[in-house]
Amino acid sequence: MRITYDPEADALYIAFGEGPATVEEVAPGVALDWDGEGRLLGIEILDASRRLSDPKSLSRLLLEALPVWEKAGA
């Protein structure tokens, strides 16, 4: 997973994968990217600093309780 924030565009993107995508706007300024198999590739949030309860959270990232697994054959 990759999380990026572009302060000039005020756009937050959470990527779960890569590849060709179909974009579905689920709310004004919020879009989901789907691959051809129906898997979620990413989430885009425009005007991100206005939408968050704490805009300063865009300058820090907290990872909490993430599962850790080993790749098969590793």
C-alpha cells in the first residue's frame, strides 16, 4: 500500500495496487479505482485538507495494528 499527498492539488491517494483502472466517483471529490477483476486499486480524495477533521494529519502517518505476513515461498 502506498499513501501520497500532493499539497498543491490538496489531493490524497491511497494505492492498493497498480494497473489499468475504471474510476467510480462515489461522492463529490472522492473516487475509487477498480481493476478489471473488481478489485480496489486506489482511493482518491480531493480537497483532502477540508475533508479531514484534523488537516495536520496529512503531515504525519500512523500505522497501527497492521497484519504482517510472509510471501509464499519466501
